[in-house]
Amino acid sequence: MSQRALGTLIVLFVLVLLLFSLGHAGMGMGGGWAWLLLLLALVSLFLLMGGMCGHGGHGHGGHTHGGAPHAPQTPRSPNVDTADVFAPESERRVGAATVREGRLLTSADDAIARLRERFRGTGWTPLLTPAEDGTPSLALLPIALDRAEQIGQRYWLHALLLLATLATTAWAGALHQGINLLQEPGRFAAGLPYSLGLMLILGAHEMGHYFAARKHAMHVSLPYFIPIPFALGTFGAFISLRSPAPSRRALFDMAVAGPLAGLVVAIPALLVGLPMSTVSETAPSAMAMHGGGVNVGSSLLLATLASLGLGDDLTGHVILLHPLAFAGWLGLLVTALNLLPIGQLDGGHISDAMFGQRRSAMIGTAALVALFGLGIFVWSGLLFWAFIVWFIAGRKGLPPLNDITPLGAGRLTLGWLALAILAAILIPVPHELFESLGIPCPYL
């Protein structure tokens, strides 16, 4: 696990623990104080991550020297022959990077494969990117990727986090049904439907990323599960990508595989769990919502699945979800959040691959503004995720090594399907569709 990821987890853990403690300690702190604490913690996280990046950005490829400190010097790009793949017409420096603009003498895929091998071990990384006028550019970045690629898998750590998250999600699943396992440890099995359902969804999501990355020879870690001893029992899971995507196609495949794999498990979990859920005609209270109550009209996809899973039993518009169905619903929510076309989220990578870095950045800014707007005017719970996305995932990462070759028609179609899934999860059911779905309208 990288320092940045570890720092992120530590700050988030302390933040949630603090808010949880305040909420149960009778301190009488209002929502405004909670949001202020959240903002301060996230600002601290932002500064922490900035400090890590500032000290370690070029450290992978640099050398340490003893003696007195001296003024930093701009590194010179190595003398590597590129004449047979790229004909430069101009050269300029952008910060510590060298950017050459000119003509490709072979296909972009072939060029980046040759260049990557020639620059291996030099402490530099070649990127093929489109210039503002559309001409190819060869950017040389003083970033060494070799050491990160050589990091082995720490199986013991992955296994420990997996077992710990199984325990914390089982605890949360039992509490979901009013059972405190600290007082009744013999009823551990009551938490397993939620725990196993959610763990399978998260695991499928991350393993989708993992296998797609390995297919394209990208170096990646196994999933890190994040246990927390309260709330939902987990912060989710993530994988650590240790090498950039070799092309837009690889970036797209790696990004889209996770949400689609997660849905393959989340949708059946919902369909199996919905018949065991309770349908009500009254609006859920705050406690019911915490216990798995959801308005069936809050999502087009949820309404469709509810009509399939409940059929004639859907006489109301509020569902108190069975623990397995609750895990499936969380899977839909996690998928939607990940598909937002922002920064380093899965949707941000999909957008990068489909539209290119410049247009994707504009799309991401609009999506982030929309997310904050929804958090302010529609559901305040989204503000938490908006801040998380802004501070952690809002920044762009390293683009694919070949950022020139566009996606084919098949991948573009799949990308638009992913965006349609995002809309189907987030958009509520319009009035006109309630009757056709056989669902009583919750707005009447």
C-alpha cells in the first residue's frame, strides 16, 4: 500500500470515528459542526496528500546524495534513440518534462511499445499525447515506473484485511436486524447475508479491475478491503495500480470492468433479497432508512428490479430491505458513485478514454459541480461524497502511455452503456412511468 493510500485511510478512519463518537456521546453538536469537522479533516487530508506528492513525485527515479543540500536542478532527458519511431519538429520544456512535437513514423501502439522498452531503467517515462492542434507529441517525464512494478503482493495483508472486513460487515449486518454481536456472539450467522453479499459485490468490482489490468500487462495489487467497526462495516475496497495503462483501450477496459462485474453480483443480490423484504405505504423514518428503508421510486433501475422481484406484492412505495437486498442496493449506489465521470473515479477513466484528457476534464468539472448541487438542494448525504471525490479522486492521474489511438466502436458503445447505467441508478422515476411499472407514485 502506498503512503498516499495509507494516509488517506488513516485520515478517513479518524474522521468517521470522530463523527461517530460525537453522535453517540451526547455532546449536542449540531449538523453544522459535523460538516465543519468534515471540511477541516478533508482539508488536512488534501494537505497531507499534497505533501506526499511534493516529496515523492520524482523520488522513484532520482538519486540521493550525501553532503550539504544544494539547489534543485532540472533533470536532463536521457540520450535515447527515438529516430525510428518519432520525427521531432520542435522541442520545449514544460516543468521538468521534455515535450517534442512532430510526426509518428509507425503506429502509436508500436511506437509506445518500443519507447517504453528503451526508456526502461532510465528513470523516465515516455507518453504519446495529442497536442492542442491534434499533432502527436512525445512527452518525456522524469518518473520511474520500474520500482513500483517490482513491488510484490503482500498476501498476508490482503488476507488479514479480508477477514477483518468480513467480521465488521457481519457485525453491521447483524446490527441491521437489531442484534448486537458483542452481547450475542452466538448469533453471528444473522449478519452473514449482508456481509457475504456486500463482500462479493465489492470483491467482484475490484477483481474486475484486476483481471482487466492483468490482461493488458498492467502491474496491479490484489484488492485491499477496508474494515470499520461501525456504520456499514466497511469503507469499500480498492486496488493499487502500479503502472500506467499502455493505451486508451487498456484504460477503458480496466475502468469499465469493475462496475460491470459489481453489477453482475449486485443485481442478483437485489432480486433474491427483495422477496424477503417488507413493503410499506408510509414514508420511511430516519431510523428505517438507516435500517435499509428505501423509496422504490428513487431510482429507475431500482424500480425496475423491484417490479421484477416483488411483482404483485409491490403495493407500497417504501421497501424495508432484507440485509441481502440492502447489500445489493449498496452495490448499485457504489457503482453509481464510481461511474461519475470525475478525476480518478472509474467514470473519470472511462471519460478520459472516450473523449480525451481535455474534454474529459471539462466534463469532470461539470459533474463535480452537479454533485455538489445535488448535495445542497436534493440530498445532503451527497455532500460527504462530493467532498471525498473533490479532495481524493478529483485530480487527474497519469494518462495512458498511448493517448492518441482512439477507442473502437464497440468500446464506445459500452462506454455509453455505462453512462446509461449511471443515469438509471441516479435518476428517479418520472410520474408517467409509475403506472406502466405497476408502482404507486410516491409523490401523490
